[in-house]
Amino acid sequence: MKRRILTTAVLGCLLFAGIQAQIVVDKNAKCNPFVSTVVSQAAQATQGLNGKTAVVAEQAIIIDCYDAETVCKAISKAGYEATFIDATTVTATVPATYIATLSEMSEVKYISASMPFRPFMEASRKASKVDDIHNGTDLETPFTGKGVIVGVIDQGFQFKHCAFLNEDGESRALAIWKHKNAYSRPTTIIPNTGDEFQGSHATHVTNIACGSQVGSNKLYGMAPEADIVMISSTFDNARVMEEAKYISELAASEGKPYVINMSFGSQQGPHDGTTKYDQTMKKYGKAGGILVAAMGNEGTDNLHTTCTFEEDEESVNIFVKDIGQSTIFVDLWGQAADGKQHLQVRPFVYNISTKSRDFKNDSFWKSCGNITATIDPNNKKENYYFAIQVAAMRGSSTNLIFGVEITGNTDDTFHAWIGQPEFGSFYKPIGAPNAVSGDSEYCVGEGGAAIPNAIAVGSYNAVGTSFKNYFDKSFSYPSSSVGSKGQISPFSSKGPYLGEGYKPLVVAPGSCVNSAFNSKSSDWDGSSNNPLIMDIVTVGSTKYYYGLASGTSMASPAMTGIIALWLQANPQLTPENVEEIIRKTAVRDNYTGSDEWNARRGYGKVDAYAGLQEALRMAADGIHGVYGSEEPVTLLKGSDAWRILFNSHEDYARINVYSSTGQLVRSQSIEAPRQGQEVITDFAGQQPGVYLINITTPKATLTRKVMVQ
């Protein structure tokens, strides 16, 4: 991820008035804490030996405007890049020295630094019952994502992996966008290389969602005939907004529905869907446009802590256990949404040997980090942000850790997060006074899952823990890391969500998923030393690789591809429709528990076939007709029965079953079957052998072979 170097600017950062004074909230700040933190840190890093400031890099920002058009013109006139998102939102890439100038414009309401996020198939399809939609034994059915755009915002694409080519060897990508800087533009020219970012994350993710079936290889995606848009992103939220806008506009120009996969995130933020980014991204979740996001992989990390005070002037302490990182980041939010300061907040240095706190003074904290306190203009909550350089805080002592004292009155509540596990965790040192424990709850990933109408996806294990790779080497994972077969993945981040609605909404296969690898990555190892390679497909003289990866990053595209199937059946599905489908059809079993929703697995495990049936029923109720399919029915083969699902209204239907010699075994007539109606043809009691099932409607006739054992 690109590092940005900035100089100082006056951005509303308030520290202490004196020794042991509480932090005072700046209620009139026009820039969020991340702006001042990034600027302050970079200013220290850019000072040369002679006190001269280094060259300034550009910083991506999000501007909440009263008049976006005027702000765009001002930025362009100054010689910088700006993107008009909507009437109140502009994204821009400018030097830090220009941010202060922007903040003085009357048309500018608030400036946010663009926050960096990070990236968090055969068995997956079977577990989700997608194979039941694609194919059973000698069975083809119509829903493959045809006519639906799948947009993937990620890092690590092999753009011309065979998983993204059609039968003629041509790319299925409508466009790619190597969005490594503000000046790059989308293109329809698909390069033979990988993108600028190392690794296989994007390649693995995209194949899970919509990879092609290549020969006899069964590691194709959920929606293997969908159109693909690949966007190689920096994962800064300003860029992600631009990328989502592009996918939405491209889909509109093509007249097709779309679904966007976001397998990235962070734990920094209010976790309530109120940020300017969240509210802007929400607009791209609409009828015919669905956002799908990974919950995150922090299910076992104590990145969260909270307290509701039971009496006036009560004080508690939070402590951060660092793991050798250079900087500690703590993001603390009061929960009163009234624009007032309720909490008294004081950082301290804690000596784990003497069990004593030292609150230090203003000069000390300025020397070792940056502390900001503001009232967020979007949710009206007080926000305290700490970026503390560990070495400067600790000096030569190894016994010192960072802590914060929070004092509040009865019913005052705060939540605090550490951005990601690399930055440490909350814990209770032995003997520490009034310490609040850390936990892994309320960790709905910012950047994707926390968008109000995004479908937040957790992970479960569909395959087990033991494997034999392409080189015939056996290996296994501990169940404590990926879960046993059927279990919710231990790493899958937990809710609940502090905004309205339920997150996670559903779980999909995300542990040990076999999908495409990026052999164009600069760090690629295609030798037998790479134990995760599970398959190699040779097309012509080119080798293409497939292998294992785990994470909600893998569960999210599984859900993305499934929703593409549903959108093919019902192109005007809204996020609310998708939530209703999941609520009605998700599977609950011995591993999920029976309650309707919980913070680990949402409503349950996704069932693509049952969801498709519900999508068809919604379309039959007048939402929209089926898109891109001329087949009259979808077929699901069971052990002793076939379920016949009608894709549209018909005047009549006749179902005949013949023996292999052509003898009519069974006949059934259906008067005026409705779209989404299911008819079950039972083969129980039939003699073993091959049978033919023939389905006739006024629009079509189809025949499929049935093997009864």
C-alpha cells in the first residue's frame, strides 16, 4: 500500500491545556482526526537533517460540501485532481499544504482523510447449493449470472487468468481500471500482466465470484457467465467511492444489473454507517445494484472495548497491549449523538511493574504522537483519536504501556477500537485498576460491511481441515484457526452493528477455499515448495494455478456470485429484497444455533437455490421478469426426487418420465404454474436405471437424463 508523506497544516487538533488536563473537544473542526494525525506524523518524518521539509506527496481526501461543483472547480483551478461524486461530495488528491486552504472555503463543510483499508471453489459451490443451480448429474439449468455485471474492487489481479476467459479464449472483462493514482482511467484493453500489487487476493476472490469453467476443471465461480469489471484499487476510501461510481455508471450504460464485491476493511471508525463515505456508498446499493462486503477476520482478536457507566463521575481505564509495532492507534467514540462532550478523557503511561499511571503533560504527548478530539459532524458523537509512537512513549523502559482513563456519568457509553491486529489489542494487566476488558464484538468491518445497506458476509468451513495438494503432499490446518467442517470460522468477525440493521447478515464458505492464484505476482512461487497449490490447468503452453486461501475475503465473493444469480432471475432486486431473501432462506443447523439472528453468523448459511426460488417469487409479484434466460424451469436433483422450479408464468406444463426404452412411466399436468412455483417429481420406488424427464410448456420443451440408483 502506498505511503503518503505530508507536511503540517492547521487542522483543528486540540491537545492538553496543561498537566493532567482532560482533552477538550473541538466542536468547530472542519477536518476529521485522521487528517491531522496523518499530517502530524508525516511532518515529523519529512524533516531533513538541516530542518528542511521534504517534497510533499499528494493525499486523497473526501470533502463534504455545500456546493460540490464550486469546490471541484476550485481544486481544478489550483492544478489538482478532483472528482464530482454527487451534489454534496467531492473526492480529491491534493498536497497537504492545500488542505488548509480548502478548509477555509465557505462551500466546504468537512474534510476527511482518505483512510486506507486492507484485504482481509468447488466445495464452496456445493455447500451453498450453487451446484444445484448450475448442474446436477447430466443436468444444465439456466442461471449462471449471464447479463449481470460483477465488479471486484481489490488488489492482486492476473487479468488474463484462464478463469476470466470465455471458451474462445477472449476476456470476459468489460473493463479494468488500474487505479493506482488519481490520474489513471478505466480501459477495455486487458493486459497480459498482473496488476501493480503483489499477491493473489483479487484473482482468488474474482474466481470465487464469477470464474469460468475451464475444460474439466471444477474450480469455477458462482456466476461463471457474468460480465466482469476488475478494479485494482489502492483501498483508500476516496478511491473506492470513485470506483463504485464507475461500476454503477457502466452498468447503467450497459442496461444491466450489478453487484460489487468488497473484500477489504478496517476497524477504525464509528461502526454505525454514518460517515460521509458510508452514506455516499449507500447510494450505490439500490434496485439492480447490490454491495457485498466481507465482515473481517478479527473474530479472535480483542480489538474492541466498551463501557456503560452505572453512576456519575465513574472512571475506567483501557490498556493497549502492543506487539512490537511502531505506532498505537486507538479510536474512541462516545455514543451520545447530541453534539456535546460527555466524557472526560485522559491518556497515561502505565508501568506494569509498579502498577502506576503517569498522565504526563502536553509537551510529552506532542513529542510522541498525535491526539485529536472532535464532534463528528455526521453522527454528532464525540470522537477521540490517539496515534502514539511506541518508542517515543516508552523510551528505554520495557515496562511501559499506553492507557486511557475515561470518566462519565450514569448511562454514558463509549466504544473503542484498535484499527487492526497488527496495532495490538485491549487487555487487563494483572493488578491494573478499574480496567475494562477487550473483546472481539462490534467488529463490523469499516469500509465495506459497515456501509448501511451492504450485505455483510461472515465465513464458515465447508470442507474440513485436511488436504492433499497438487504435488501429492498432505497437510492440514488446526481447527482452531479455520474451524472444523460445518463450523463458523473462528476468524470471522462478529457483530452487532451500531447502526440500523443486522450485520453480519449471512455466512458463506470462506475457510480453505480452492480458487485461482495469480502467477503474474512478483512474489509468485509455482514450485512444489508452495504447499497451497491444489491444481494446475494448462491451456496451450500456459500454466494457470489454483490453490487454498481462507478469510471472509473468500466468503464475500461467494455471496457476490450467488446474488448475481438472483439478479439474473430478478434484475431489480434491492438490498432490502436481498436481506429478506436471506432472512427467509438461510440455513440454520447444529453449527449455527437455532435463533433467528446472532452476531456470529447472521441469519445462517446461504442457500443459493432457496434464495433463487424466493427471488423468482418476488419477480412474479411484479418486481421484474427473468433476465438473460429462455429456459422455462430450474431443476434441482435430490437423492430420490427432482424439484422443478418455474422461471416464469406458464399457461400449462406437462411433466413426463420415460424409461430408457421409451416407455412412459409417469405423467403429470400442471394448470397455469406461476413463476417461483415448485413441483416435485418423486423417483422413490422406481427400479434402478436411466430415465428421461421431459418438461413441456408453451414456450419450450426440455429433456434431461435421470440416474436412479
